[in-house]
Amino acid sequence: MLHKAVQVRLYPSKEQETLLAQAFGCSRWWWNYALNKSIETYKQTGKGLGQSALNALLPKLKKAEDTKWLADCYSQVLQATTLNLTTAYKNFFDKRAGFPRFKSKHGKQSIQYPQNVKIVDGNVKLPGNIGIVRAKIHRPIEGKIKTVTVSKSPSGKYFASILTELEGDAPTVAEGKIYGVDLGLKHFAVVTDGEKISKYDNPRHIAKHERNLKRKQKKLARKQKGSNSRNRYRKVVAKVYERVSNSRQDFLHKLSYKLVSDSQAVIVENLHVKGMVLNHKLAKAISDAGWGTFTNFLAYKLERKGAKLVEIDRWFPSSKLCSNCFYQVSEMSLDVREWTCPHCGAHHDRDGNAAINIRAEGVRMLKAEGSAVSAVGGEVRPKMGRKSHLRHSPVSTEAHTVPSGQCG
């Protein structure tokens, strides 16, 4: 089974906007109540509350005078909120995510429908009292609809992320080139297929909008907190951030599609972005680049095609290793962009040399695991560096996300 998600734009009527606002509010309140209840229970007993125990609280809340408005919300929306909270807790205890946070009415709003959503005449029919919502579906919705997440962005736009399940055999093993990719800041990506090196400049999305953003944020800061004027102007600032996000997503989708379209494997470094952004001089530029999102895009697109994403160890000395004779220099600061190998005399562009080494290490790993790949354009050298691993994305998605890399 293959899962695929498509995000579509929704255009609810004024009445539907009111109903969705009520559903967002109920879901948000229940998330915060259940999270607070779980924290209190854990402090008292040392144990948290599971999904069944939390759902058991809902009937009593719906009958209580202060919270009887919860009964107006579609029941499965609240149960899906419970599931998402318990999943967030599990991810925290498994060290895959941070501790669940309380939700604010000023941020992005979302609810999830686990079933009973239908596509009717090119529109989305939501269960409960909301009904058919006008939508712009830009591609066919294939397979069986599993869950639908309806969200409202801070700028006031509505979206539905439709997750479907597709039946059929797994894709055949892809054929094509093997790309080595070195991610950085001056050049977003330096790519080699073993024969030629291509450089893709970093668009620097935030920098292009920084002056406009600074001016609007200053104006927002001057408005009185809690006023209608401030709430309206918050959407103006949110729209600027939205344009930045959209331009970043567009660039990352196009570049990842270009690499995936004619490849059998793409090889990147497994970069530790969380640690890298602790460098306050580079934090904004690293966050703006979107290396982690780019890697995720590569992962699901390659998997859908039957190709592979290979991540080599972040400690592999890709920049300090001569791709000609494999001599490794001991130290190399970030300001060194070109260097000459003291052993063989070969002159290297830092990023191009790193991309060649990344590709060669990835080809070696693929051959070591028994994959039938062609090492066209480069030799497979002996193993160097720490143990590496292959990465495979479990779900392919067109919808997300959540803004990983290293400037080397």
C-alpha cells in the first residue's frame, strides 16, 4: 500500500467559515484541556493518560453546563485530536519530537476528519453540519480517502490535506543517474552525476523580503495588543511570511523533481541542522535554506519512483578528502573555497570536490548492501569515515512538510 497526500485550497462560505471556526475552537480547547489533564495526572501518579482514558472524559464534558458546546462539534474531530495528542506524547518519549505544546487561537488552526469525507463534483464534502465546501482540486484524487486535515493559515486561507491509500504493486527499481549532492549556503546545492558538476545558487528567500518584513513588523508592534487593528494587521505580516514559504517550497519542489526525474539514486549528507543553527551568525541563513524539507521531498519522490535516497554520515570528511588520490587534510576552515592537494597536486573547488566524494561514498554503500547500481563517472573507493545508513521515507506526500544541512 502506498499513501499519498494532496493539499487543495478551500473556499468556504461565510456560514461555513463560522462552523469551521467553532470546530477549530472545540478541537483546540480539547487539545489544551487533555494536555493539561495528562500533565497533572503524570505529576500525581507518575503515569500519563492514554487515548481511551482521555476519550472517556468527553461524554461528561459534553453534558456539563460550562462545556456543553463541545456536543456541537463532530465527535470524530475530537477523537482525532485525542489520537494526535497521544501520538505527540509517544513521539516525545521516543525522542522523535519535543514535548507537546498548548495551542493558541492566533496560530495556524486545524482539525482532522478520520473518515466520511467525499469528493463531490470537484468540491469537498465534510461530515457533520458543514456540508459541501467549494474547492480548487488541481490534480485527481486517486485511491481511497483515509483522513482529511482541514486547516486555516495565519493569513486566513483554508486548505484541505487529503491523504489517500493506493493499491498496487511496489514501483519497479528505477534506472538512471546517481547524483551526489553537497548542500550549502552560497550555493544551495552542488550536484555531480560523476561526469559533470552543476551548481544551484541559494535563492535566499528571507533576504529578498527582509526590508518589507521589517517595516510591517515594526508597524504591527506599535499597534495596541488585543485591538481589532492589531488582529487585522497580523494577517498582513502573515501574508509576507506566506510568500516567503511559498517561494521556498516552489524552489525545493522544482529542484528535487529535476534530480529525481532521471536518477536511480540521490546521495546527500545526513546533516544535523538542530546543532548547526546554534551558530547565531548562520542560524537565519541555515533555517531559510530548507535543507531538511529538500531532503524529505527527495525521499518521497524517489520512493514513489522506486529509486533510493542515501544519506551518508555527517562526519564523513567530504570537504577535506581529495577526490583524486583520497588524501585527507587535517583541518579546513569554512572560508577556504578552493584548495590544492599536498599529496597529488590536484586543485579542487571545495563544494565540487565534496559532491564527488559524497557520490563515491554513496555508490560504495549501495554496492555494499547488494544493490545493482552503475558507478558511471567515478570509482568506488575504499570505505572511509564513520558508519552510514540508508534512509527510506515511509509516506510520500505532496502536502507538507515541516522547515537540514551543513555548509561544508
